[in-house]
Amino acid sequence: MERHTPLFARHQALGARMVDFAGFAMPVQYEGIRKEHLAVRQAAGLFDVSHMGEFIVEGRGAKAFLNYVLANDIGRIKPYQAQYSYIPNPEGGVKDDLIVYQFDAQRFMLVVNAANVTKDWDWLTQHIQDFDVHLTDISEDTALLALQGPRAAKVLQPLTPLDLGKIAFYHFAVGDVAGIPNVIVAATGYTGAGGFELYVNASDAERLWDAVMETGEVTPAGLGARELLRLEMGYLLYGNDMDEHTLALEAGLGWVTRFNKDFIGKTALLKAKSEGLKRRLRGMLVEDKGIPRHGYPVVDETGQNIGRVTSGGHSPILQKGIALGYLPSNFSSKRVFVQIRNKFVQVKVVKPPFITPEQASQKTS
Amino acid sequence: MAADPVNIPEDLRYTSEHEWARREGDVVVIGITDYAQKELGDIVYVEVEVVGETVGRGDVLGTIEAVKTVADLYAPLSGEVLEANETLTSEAEKINEDPYGEGWIVKVRPSDWDEWDALLTAEQYRQLIA
């Protein structure tokens, strides 16, 4: 049965086009993907991403547990700080990617992908025995609104006594927003446009949504815009760009893999590292016309298949097709093509992000 | 802000693949319907590669790339493809803004007018998408 977020009625009232995403009826667009994308890059857009899962990890063994089941080093963050990380499997693949929020040394929140909530829960609880830690799934009771864009702080500040200017990137604060107590205001996101993610009790979600919308300065934005925004930044999408069968290091997750501690998958990842990676996730930029899409083959100049597109789309900022895909580490071909139906379209292999920070968050005064 | 009703002009003919056709003398102008442009969402490119060629009914005339997805444009009738709408090269969004006007896609000179009579009427098309 299809699940609804606490904001389902708001999406319907706005005439959103709904799609199934990880079992939830989610808004893919309201008035148009392009308009919503632009609003986020140039002003402020509001997303309902309440389908995401949230787990609370608490106890004296919280840090030790997280350092064992996650690849990144939890010791690198302080209270009221967030960290991008992932759950490796024993083979060095990716069970899920997530954000960890630290409240204090014994209390954390993990924000995981909607499609993986059950899988992650089972996995984490399976490995909990040796640690003095308690795990709670608060996904049902938690709504998540992402207010993203260069004007996000200006829009949100009148609604809260928190000093938003003091919340640095990947930090957060907890306080009143729109009269709702204990809202987690985090300077995190999946767009590259800046702004905040607001975690709130499900029962307060509509009130918060309404308060932000009533500022009159915010465009509701759906998953369609979100997909293009994250792709322009080269952010990974679980299930497309990486999964249980892609080595985390091949997916470019080396920067959140810390070998200074023991964790599940460490041995496999160290081995892969010493043997050398066979393939790497790369960015591809279409120089001419054409939109690479998920699953399209990537070939070299001899027509040899060398990979496939894991995520692709048309960048509204660049006005060009962009894609992510795995290519052999040692590919020697100077020319790489994506097969778009019956045509071979040349692409430039690049290192994401595809756009500059100035393009991602366009501050107009 | 609920979705706008779908516009289906009475004076046009339609296909089950959501093309429309307008007769202008011995030429037929072809595009995609308001329903189709709404379904596709923001359109990015249109590619027509059969200008000057003779096509059969149901042949692919071109490709419509939208932000979300890609769709083929099929020939509602057989004939010679006379021209493609040059405006769409730089402004494909005209299809979203004005699907029956500035967003026309190709002009065809039909070789068999019996095929025209076989196209759907506005009423038939309305029932199809209902």
C-alpha cells in the first residue's frame, strides 16, 4: 500500500503531480521541474522529503557502534555537527549512504534513504549486541522539510529566534521555528544551493510547511527538481550510482572512508585499494545535443562497451546533458560516447560537480 | 492551483499517440497535444531528422526530449516531410507554452488523404484520454 507523508494534503492542494518513490506517494513536480530547479538555484525552494528514515542511536557505546558500522570516523565531528557517511557491507559495497547528526557524545541521529529503512534497521540491530547502545526508529514520527537556496536564511530567519547565520555548513541547531519547539535546523542538503533541512515532529509538519510557504518567497519543489539539482552537484543517488555491488571506493566514497579504525568492510576495502580499483564513477558532459539517461551504454571510439550511465539528465544551468557512470580506471580511449538510442554522442569525462559554487547558489542582492 | 483542464481544439484531428494534425490546404501541420506536453513536462529538445524524406503513417518523425523523459513523435499520416519548426531548435519550451500554435513541430504533404479521415476527431480523442 502506498504511504503518505504528513504533507500529502498540501501537495494535493497545490496540484502536484505525484509519483511512487520508495513506497511513498511523493510530489515529482508542482508547476514544472525547470521553474522549481531555478527557484532553488536563485531564491528558495521547499521540498518535502519526509519519506527519509531517521534512527536515534543513544548510549555510552554510541560512538564505538557508529565507528564499527559506518565508514567515516565519528570522532571527527562534535556536538551539533553533521557528517556524511555510509554503511559498508562486508564486501566493501554500500548498504546505504546517510547523514549522521551528533547531539552529544551519547546521542546521534542517522538519516537514511527511504528505500533502505527496513534493510538498514535489520542490519544495524543485528550488529548492536556488542555495544552499550539503543536504537530507535523515529521515521514515522518525523517529517523533513528541506528549504534550499541562496535566500533560505533570509526567508527562515523571521520565523525563528535561532541565529541562522551562526549555523555553519554541516552544523545544526535545535529551537523554535514558527512557534514549533525543538525543530532541528540543519545546514545540510542535497542541492548545493545552500539552505536548511528542518526535522520536525510529523504532527507539526503542516504548520511548519504553511509558515514557510506563507512568507510568499518560497517555491514548492518536487523530486524532479531535486534529482537535477543533486546531479549537477555530482551527489550520489543510492540504488542508481552505488549499491551493495559497487565498491564504495569505486563510487568515490574514499573521502568518507577512514581506515584509522575498525569497521565492517574495512578488510575488503583495503584489499581493493591495494589491488587498485578496476573502475571509477565519473562525470560525463555532453558537448553537443542529447540527454544521457539511466542505463544508456557508454562506449569507446571502437564501439566497445566500457560502462553505462547510472544517472543522467539535462542540466538547466549548463543547458547540456550530464551523467554519472562507471568507467574503467585505466580506460585509454581519448573519446568516449554515450549511446542515446541509435546515436553515439560524444561526452567529455569530467570530475563532478558539473557546476561551480557560484552557479549552484546564485546570490542576487 | 489545481491542474488546468486539457485543451482539445475542435478543428483538429488526433492520434492515439497524442499527436494533433491541422489541415492547411494540401499540407498538414503536426504537433503534440496539450495532454502530451503536460504529461512530458518541461521539453528541452526536439529533433526531427526526416525533413525532405517520405514517411509512412506511424513512422518516427523525431524525438522529443523532456527533462523527465524522452518520447518519439510519430507520423499521423504518410507523405513528404516539408519542414520542421526552426523556432523549436532554440525554444523547445514553445511546445509547453503553445502546443497548437507556436509549438507546431513538422509540416507534411500527405500522399493519401484517406488517412486523414481515419484520424481521431476531437470528441474521440477526448474520450481516449478521459
